[in-house]
Amino acid sequence: MSSRSDEQIQDRAWGGAPIQRGRTTADEVEERLILAIARGDKAAGERVTESEVAAALNVSRVPAREAMQKLELRGILVSGPEYRGLRVADYSPRRIAELFELRLAIETIIFKHVMRPGNNRAPLVKDLNKILKTMGVLSGSGDPVALSSIDLDFHRTVARHSGNELAAQIWDGLAQHMIIVFCRDWAAASDRTGEVQLHARLIDFVRDGNPADIETMLVNHFATPQARQGTRRP
């Protein structure tokens, strides 16, 4: 195989072309690592090294190390006595259940703030409808990363409109985990327009729903596409 073909494979595995030197930051490296995991190009248990990351993204080992350390702190990369270095965490059913539990708790708080008596929800509904329109356009693209990103934007917008800055910050801390799970869910959805309609119903709930029903609404919204279609996750 030619060296050019090797470069193309390497580029895809890291979420795109090498980062240009003028734009190199640890945050960008961190984002590329997450996208590689979300796409499945970096599998659960696969080893990730500073030298590999630095070479793939055309950066020095310093931002590669910083990005990997951040992801280790968040539990996306893990270390252990049974192997050397850092490896991709396994998003097993147990881990996804733990993430769901945390997400449900924080988004319940966020939605309670959004739907508190006297709060003007019209600006939020307007912003969410714009995002929903983009989601609808992307639903036919078959790109789970793009769909996951817009899904995150939808929920991030709700968090920011809540007025609870700490809750929004905690939500952002979960977002890196969520994009990995979202990618799986969007990829598994046999009817992506149904996922778009699910978000449309959430907008209707924000506008006209009963705050007493927040947790029930969120539990249904967070269910996997398979669960909503009456099947189990493989």
C-alpha cells in the first residue's frame, strides 16, 4: 500500500486532516480524540499514545499530552495496572446507565429552571426551532457525528437558557461522554426523522408542558432508538 493511502487512513481515524500548525491547541487535539472515539475509529480498550496522537495531528507531544491528561481525568481514557499507558474507556451498558443517571439529574434541574413560573421561554423556543431545522436537514445525511453535534447543541442551548450557570457547566462536563453515546444512537436509528420529531416534541413540552412531567418527558427522550422501537440495544 502506498504511503499516500496510509496517510488517508490515518487522517480518517483521527477525524480529518492534520491540524494546521497555526491552529494547534490542546483543545483541538482533545476534540479530535473524542471524535475518533465517537466514530468508532478508536475502539474500547485500544491504546492511545502521545507519539501517535502528535504524529497523526501534526502537533508536538505537549498538547497531545495535555489533551490526553484531560480525557483521563474525565474517564474517557483510562489507565490500569494490567496494561501500559492509556486506553479508550469501554462504554458498556453499565457506564451508559451511569451517564444516563447523571444526565437525567442535571437536565431535570435545568428544565425546572427553564420552566419556572414567570420565565419567558419564547427566546429559547425560537433558538431550539432553528436548531431543529438544521437537525432535520442533517437527518438525511447519514452522518452520526454531525447529527450528534447538533443534538448536543440542542441540549446545550436549553442549559444555557436555564440561567443556572453551575448546572450548565456540569452539563458541559458530561457533553464529551454524551457525543460518544449520541453517535451510537444516531447511527442505530433506523428512522432518523423520528429522532428529529422526538426533539420537536421536547420543544412543544418546553412551550406548553407541565413542569410536574419533566422527569417523565426526559426519561422517554433519553431512551435509545432501539428501546423506543421496542427492541434492545445489541
